[in-house]
Amino acid sequence: MVEQIIDVVIIGAGPAGLQAAVHAARKKASVLVLGRVENSSIYQAHVENYLCVAGVTAGAELLRTALAQATLVGAEVWPEDVLSLAQEGEKFIVKGESGRQVTSRTLLIATGTARKKLKVPGEKELLGRGVSYCVDCDANFYRKAKVAVVGNESAAVDGALTLTKYASEVHLVCKGLAVTRELAEKLAASSVVVHTGVWVKEIAGEKAVSGLVLDNGQTLAVDGVFIELGAKGAMELATSVGVLLDTETFSYIETNKKQETNIPGIYAAGDIAGPPWQMAKAVGEGCVAGWEAANYANRLKRASESA
Ligand SMILES: Cc1cc2nc3c(=O)[nH]c(=O)nc-3n(C[C@H](O)[C@H](O)[C@H](O)COP(=O)(O)OP(=O)(O)OC[C@H]3O[C@@H](n4cnc5c(N)ncnc54)[C@H](O)[C@@H]3O)c2cc1C
């Protein structure tokens, strides 16, 4: 059986990702978008500085129109998070939280920014002394330790599963899980102790984290707390395939005017590609990135046909 290779896989279903999908699909490229529209930072907001939108318009409404537009021109959309990326020669392997895997000629990272904060006492004070925002970066420091992960989505569940390979005890604190059935089943089959319907009131500790005070009155004695709110962090995904970040702040993906990263075939657009964090910029970069990624994929196809 011939393996199906998608021309452009777009990670992120916000303004940047959806605009990229429209432009790539109109260039006759096959396009798959992975991501949840409701998790875009504009979804809950109201917009009044975006060209051609009169008055104050709900972000959710703009995104609903954008999603319909992207699918109308032929892009496929899977409302799920990407958990891992890999490169094999000129191809990219993308794994989603449902366990589905796709192969693509190009990757377009449009995951937005933000390490969301819990905003509870102890979080700021104990940062780097037991409080972490990145399981992939810091799991190794917690070998044989007791840890907790806080969050409801794929980043938290994937993070808790990863930590079972390091820590002696892993707790997951969530209000309620918002992940695919497949990921929820993996969690249920693991050793992670899940605390559902609760949230964190305080991170306790003097010089380092000693526990997590929950809003049901319970205290979990832990040595580390991983705050993993939202989807799998874009930075971890990008750096896992060798994409370079800006050298001054290491907080966004460096791109050129074609939205190319340092890795041929990988593009980035929107908030993840740096400030200003505005929809107009995200859409503009999405347009360029989608256009360029489709051209790149089409060039690869022509080259392999004439070889
Ligand atoms: C409160 C607030 C008000 C704002 N008001 C304005 C305004 O008035 N005007 C304006 O221009 N801008 C405004 N902004 C900024 C604007 O929301 C962003 O600049 C814009 O949404 C950036 O688009 P994006 O596509 O880069 O990222 P986002 O819109 O954040 O979309 C990111 C997408 O990536 C997905 N994603 C993340 N991780 C993964 C993963 N691992 N796998 C798959 N998908 C993933 C998310 O689910 C989401 O679909 C506001 C932002 C906020 C927070």
C-alpha cells in the first residue's frame, strides 16, 4: 500500500493556522489542521481593531467563519492536540492525542503562545524550586520523587504519563478531563493518581515545594508541581525537531520573511513567531506561511515525479 503523505500539516486552529490553511489549500496542496478552535486566545475575546470588522465582534464568531472557510476550500481539520513531532529524512511524522499519526511534506507551527499561570500563592515564589511549566524539560530532576501535575487537557495528561517513567508517585489534579477517549484510556491504565473535580488553592513550601493544597481541604505531599495548562507546549514541540528560538529571549520561533524556520520544510506563524501579539499579524503571517509551505510541498512532489 502506498503511504499517504499530506502536503501541509498545520498545528493550531487559531487565526494564523486557519489563514494558512486557506492559502495552502487554494494552491492545490493537501492540508490537515490539528488543533481546537475553542483554545485559540481570540476565542473568548472581543475584537475591534481588525480590518474590515465593523464594531466589536466576538472572537468565537470570527473563528467559526474562518473554520468554515478553511474546510470549504478543502482543508481537513482534526480538533485534537499534537503530542509529538519527528523528522524522517524529508518527511515529518506528527502524532495526535487520539493516537492517530500522519506523515507530511511540510509542517506549519501556529500554536499561539503562553505558559498559562495558575495564579495561586506559592507559584511565583517557588518557581524553579519545585514549580515547573515543562515536563519534557524538568522530568529528569524528579527521579523517584513525588510529583503532581495540574491541568485538564492533553499537556497535563501526557505530562503525567511521561512522569510515571521518572517519579515514584504521580498525581494529576484536574477540574475535569478535556482530552480524547484514547488519551483518557491511557491515563486510566497508568499508575497516575487522578484527583478530579478539584483545583489548587496554594503551593506550599518554604525553600522548595513541599505540598499542594487543594480546594477540597486535602494536601498532597509532593516535591514538585508541574503546571501544564492547555495543549502540549509549542516550544517543546518545535525544539524537539531542532527548530531554533530567538536568541535574545528564547520565547518565540525565529522566522524569516517567508515564515521559514531554520529547518527546511518547517514554517511558523502568528503569536508563536513573536510579537506583536495581534490577530492581524497572525493572519498576515499565516497567509505567507501557508503559501510558502504549499509551494515547497509542490516543488518536492515535482522533483520526485521527474526523478
Ligand atoms: C484577552 C485577549 C484579548 C485579545 N484581543 C485582541 C484584539 O482585540 N485584537 C487583536 O488583534 N488581538 C487580540 N488578542 C491577541 C490574539 O488573540 C492573538 O494575537 C491571536 O489569536 C494569535 O493567533 P494564533 O493563531 O497565532 O494563536 P491562537 O489564536 O492562540 O491559536 C493557537 C491555536 O493552536 C492550538 N494549539 C496549541 N498547542 C497545540 C498543540 N500542541 N497541538 C495542536 N494545536 C495546538 C490551539 O488549540 C489554538 O487552536 C487578544 C488576546 C487575548 C488573550
